[in-house]
Amino acid sequence: MDLHLHRADYLQVGVTSQKTMKLLPAARPRATQKVVIGDHDGVVLCFGMKKGEAVAVFKTLRGRPVARLELGGVLNAPREKIFVATGSEIRGFTKRGKQFLSFETNLTESIKAMHISGSDLFLGAGYTYSHYCDCRDQHYYLSGDKISDVVCPPGDRLARVTPVLACRDRLLRVLQGSDVLYEVEVPGPPAVLALHQGDGGDSGEDLLFGTSDGRLGLTQITASKPVHKWEVRNEKKRGGVLCIDSFDIVGDGVKDLLVGRDDGTVEVYALDGASQPVLRFEQALSESVTSIQGGCVGKDGYDEIVVSTYSGWVSGLTTEPAHRESGPGEELRLSQEMQSKISSLRSELEHLQLKVLQERDRYQQSSQSGRAQSAVPAFSINDKFTLSKDDASYSLLLEVQTAIDNVLIQSDVPIDLLDVDKNSAVVSFSSCDSESNDNFLLATYRCQANTTRLELKVRSIEGQYGTLQAYVTPRIQPKTCQVRQYLIKPLSLHQRTHCIDHDR
């Protein structure tokens, strides 16, 4: 069966982090659901769609950036309570927006991973894992590497609490209390964990993982050892996996696997009892997909894949037809709802154009004034520097919330810039004297209009170490740039391994 989905954009919030959007449970099957999302401005917004327009249910005030958002509630009941992690604090809201919880944890670092199961709260912050029950400290563990995500199979089905930590040293650490029960080596640095089919599958122990180098896998977490079931390699050189969900978007009664990647790719895999998932659908968006979930948002009866992107767009890939077809002799007219929406968008566009002209004139007048002070505009950068072991190169991903003007690459160690198919920027090289100023590379990438994401590939020389710097300049006024530094280590083309094969 072919899967045809059409994109619909709902609204835009601020810059979002990984796993900060959820759909509230529906009142009845295939009824429209409310969307709740948190952004870097600290705002938690809950909205629903009504006559094609986004209508807010509640919206909180600005605060510290929202790093994680999860739904919780009583076990075996609809998960309608909203929990957000901001800094080292956990806040809870009802579906109507009333705050019922403000819990300041004892973690010194900001929370980056969160999972909620009943009254149990599992948190990861840097290298630290903490388990709370009814806001009381239960267990603690210090990991050997940074924790990317945490999840726990349903305790009511397994009669045990075994949280699993995804750590950047390519290990899944299965805990029992404050101790490691066993470790599971995975093919790449794990970036996200999810329970298979949302509840751990038939056994309640099945765990999905996605890695930063684009691989997917399914592992059964038993009481004594792991059981690897399947792995999907990243043969198409897609981006890293940021979010995973299970939802029956095809409508055949079997939940499909929904995947969002940091290169903007949305994928649907069929899981029909085969040994390997089968790719049924893929679509490329223009920016990183930070959250993904299946449900129904735009219109009753039409399932869709709801995604949030790095710059804050909430969009749906819906099964609703994009347009109607008329038969012979029939006249197809726009509905009253569509006509009013077009009229509203036109008036909004005219208002925005007028406002832009007014602000430009105001800025020009203030810049010519002797008393005016120029303020540096703030902007966010999402960057990732990862090793691709297949071609012995490093992938540098730079993503900005606004359009990029140019990126200057400087290195004090010899490196080669490799061609990237998805890179449409024009590159120019500048001559540099490596003996006098330790400059081995100066290259400028000039981006096309409306480019918010740039991907580069570099190859280092084993044994030579130094620093690679990227100067990112967006298309904003006044001109400003941010610098990002990346270490090229002596054993730059080596990857950590936990099991040495002595028979090789």
C-alpha cells in the first residue's frame, strides 16, 4: 500500500529542543487532539485546531528554556498531565494550564533527559542520573559518559523497575536501583530511546534506539541480558535520529515506526512481523525534526504525523487530501472556511509588510542619531560535529533559527574539505601562511537566500590535532557572528570499542 501524506503548517513558536512536543489524548477515537510544546523562551503552549486556525488553550509566561516535555498520569489511565524540565526544575501542568507542581531537584546541571511512569520520575543531567518517587530521592548513578536519554519499561507489566540510560560512549546502561545491571553496546552514540509500540511491545521489554550517526535498532531488555532483534543501517547517509514514535499511520492495525532526523528527514517504517523494518514513506523538511508523534490534529478522522522543527514550526503530514477533484460538468468552489482563511492571510501579510517598512525606517533614523547605541542581536545555533566511520570523515552540521549569510571555516591543523551533495553554498578559499600564524585552512561558504542549515564534511590526518573554528554570520542587522570551536583530537579517526575481537 502506498502512503500519501500532505504537509500542513500549524504555527511557529520559539527554538525547540529534542522531545519537547506531545499530543494530549483524544476524547474519542480519531478525534482531534491538542498539541503542547515548549521552547527556548520558556513558554509552554497548548493549542488545538478549529476551522483551520490554531486556537490556544493556554500559554505560560517566559522563563528558562524548556529542555524536555513529557506526559504523565496514573498508571493504566490517559496521560493528561504535562511535565516540563527547565534547568534543574520540574514543573507540572494540567491540560487546562493550571500549574500543580514545582519541584526543584538536587541536580547541579541542567536536565537533558526525562521519563515519567506513574509517580516515578527518571532524570538525566550531564553525567548524572537520578530517580525520584513522589518527588523523593530514590536512586542515583554517575555515568562514565554524558547521558543523552533515559527510559524505563512499564513497571506494572514487568514487576520491576529497570531504567535504561543512553550514554554517548555507545552504551545502553541498564540499571537496578543505583547499580548497573548490565551494559548493551550499540553501533553508534545513542541519541534517543523509546518503548517499542509505546508500551514495550508484547513482552514489555522491547526498546527502540536511534543513534547520532543515523542508525536504528530494537533490543529486548530482559532481567539478565539483552536480546538484539534488528538494526537498520544508515546506508543512505541520512542525518542522526532525534525522535521516535510508534503509530498506525497506514491503517492496517499494526503500529508503524515514525522517525525524525536532524537533516529534516521524516520516515515511516512498517513493522509487520518481518525481521527488518520496511521503509514505507519519507519526506525531507528544511530543518531538524526535534519531536514526532502520530495522532489527529487538523481534522477529525484524518490521521497524521505531527512534527516540530528546530526553529519552532509545528507541522502535520496528514492523510487528508490536499485538494478535491471535480467530476465532469461540476464546479468546484472554495469553501467559506478556505475563503476566510485566504482573506485573513492576505490582510496579515499586508500588515507585516507595513510593519517591516516602519521598523526599517525607525532603525535607519536611530542608527544616524548620535545618542543611539547598537545592540547585538541574539540568535541560536544548533551544531553537531560527529565522526562518520564509513568514510573516515567528520560531519559538521550548523543550523540557525534565521537565514545564514556566510560561514567562515578556519583550522590550525591540516584538514580536507569534502563535497556534500546537499550543500548548495558557494565555497571560496583564502591563501594562508601556515608557518607564521598556524592557519592551515581559511574557507568561506556563502549561502543562498533562506538557507538555515549547512552541512560540511572534513577529513583530518591521524595523529595531527588542533582546533577547527566556524564563524557563523546570519542575515540580520546589525551584522554579527558567533564562533563555534571543535577539537580535532590526536586519534581523530578512532572510535571507542568495548569488546575487542582477538580473532581478527
